[in-house]
Amino acid sequence: MDFDLTREQEMIRKEVRRFAQSEIAPIAAELDESETFSADLTKKMGEIGLFGMFVADKYGGQQMDYISYIIAVEEISRIDGSQGATIAAGNSLGIGPLYYFGTEEQKKKYLPGLCAGEGLWGFGLTEPTAGSDAGGSKTTAVQDGDDWVINGSKIFITNAACELTMGVTVQTITGTRANGRPEYTCFIVEPGMPGFKAVAMHKKMMWRASNTAELYFDNVRVPKENILGKRGDGFHQMLQTLDGGRLSIGAMGLGGAQGAYEAALKYARERQQFNQPISKFQAVAFKLADCALEIECGRNLLYKACWLRDNKRAFEKEAAMAKLYCSELMGRVANHAVQIHGGYGLMKEYNVERFYRDQKLLDIGEGTSEVQRLVISRYIGC
């Protein structure tokens, strides 16, 4: 078994880390405090190729493997969860469905701009009464001649209400199947369509510099050409999208854990108590050792899941495992990091406070920790 990254993958890590340190780190705390989504920073991430990394070059993508993309998400999240969320959602949830399920016309129309970082795309699945139970969606689309009319709402949708938003993919109910279950179809909705409103959400505990939106559909009329792929494929599209999205959430957890660990290690080496660095005390050293151990385990699990995907092998179970483990891993590491910082860990002047807050979304988004355990239990035959 070869655990070495390729030369290209190592270069990606180096270059994305350099970018994150120089461009994101100096302003991350300020953007978090002011709840500011930075279109300028997003465009810069696009300029260095962080959007459309797994997309074929004929659509403007970088045509790289999934591990390379995950490394990029990991390195951005090592510095800031908000920018990690913009990249992860922009690729896995925004670009992904268009690339994998869109018609040739849809790909040519939307992907080049998205891959260049000139625009962002939302993924409209979650509703006020349908979170973990995605099958509980109430947003509907009714056919009217050659058009479809959409009514309903979505909530907690990333990248869907900012100046860069080019559109959203929306799951709707379009009928009832022969077995009595709802038929789900996804539609492309663009800003400016009559009856469509996107409202940015604020006062979040975490990802405060990421754009999050509520979406409202009041008799929004879209042409039949705006169906993503085929009618009735919506539920399958959403499930497959979430499988890939779990890997990016895992990368955010892994990167955030790495960032919190490095901050704690640096502080422990510098902080003096009883005439020696606190890193010399067993209580602190063992915390740091546990962090290093778990990060290594998480990285191996996540990269294995990505390797399975890249080699066109079943990866869904491992994706759920990686998402669950790396999400909760960041929680444990961030908690240790705050504890090692003591009172200073509770102050916004230290980044571990932000890591501690940003982690909580990972236990909830893209399938809660409870749902991941349910998914895994089904794969192992429970």
C-alpha cells in the first residue's frame, strides 16, 4: 500500500496553505466578527483554481482527482471554517450536481463561470420542517404547459444569497410514484426570476463569514429546460450529492482540527508556568498527543474514502464514517485547544475560540452525526 501523495498533490497542499496563510489568516477574525461574506476573497480563491477542481477542463475545471480537492478544502479550513464552507459548498453542492447530472447545455452555460470563481451556486434541499428527513420536503413544482411553477421555501442554504450567486438547485415534489411515494425533481432557479427571493441569514454562531440563505418560492415559473437532468431523478441526485459532500465536510473537520491543534501546540510551547513551558506537563502533553493521534487516524480514513471514489469503487460507507469521525474529531481537538489556552481560549483574540464555534455545524450539516450512525449501521447489516 502506498500512502505517499503525488508530487502534484503535495504542491497543491503547499500552494493552498501559502494562500490561506497570506490572504485569509490576516482578515479571518475581522470577517467573522462583522459577519461579512467577502466576494473579493472568493474571487481570489477562484483565481488560484479552487473551484471546479474535479471538473473536466472542457467546462473550465481543473480536471484533478478528488483527493486533491479534499486537500484544498482541508488547507483552507485549517485557517478559517467560513472560507472552507464557501469552497466545500461551492464545489460539492453547487458545481457537483450541475456537472454530474446537468444536460450538456446546462453545463456549458453555468460551469465555466462557476469554475472560474466568478459566481457561486446554492443547493436547495433543507426546509424549515425537513432537515434530516429529506423525504419530508414540501416544496412543490406543478407543470403548466411548457413551464413549471414552484412554491415553497428552503433554509440554511450556503452561497445562495450573495452578490456572486448565479443560481440554486432546488429539490421539489413533482408528483406521486406508482408505489405511492413522492416523485422528486430538481430545478435550476436563477436570481431575478419573478417570485423567487433569497434572504441572507445573520446572527449565526459559526461560519459567520459564510453566506447562508433562506429561499422563498412564490409561483416561480421556470421553463422545462431548467429541470436538472431528468424528471423524477431528484432524490437520487440529492443522495449522490450528499455522499460527495460528506467528504468535503470531513475535510473541513480534519483541517479545522489541524489548525486548532497547531495553535494549541504553539501556545503550550510558549506559555510558561512554574518556570517551564506548559507543554512539559503530562496533563497538557497527553492532550496534544491524543490530538496528533486522532488527526492521523482521521486523515487516513478520509483519504481512503477519497481513494475509493477516485478508483470508482463503492465509497458511501467510508464517506459516512469519514464525515462522522472528522466532524467529531474537530470537536474534541478544539475543546482540548481551548482548555490548553485556559482563560485566553475564551477570548476572540485567539483563534481557538473561533475553531470551537465553527466545529458545531459539522455535527449537523450534510447529515447529522446521528444520521451518519444510522447510515453506517445499515451498511454493516444492523
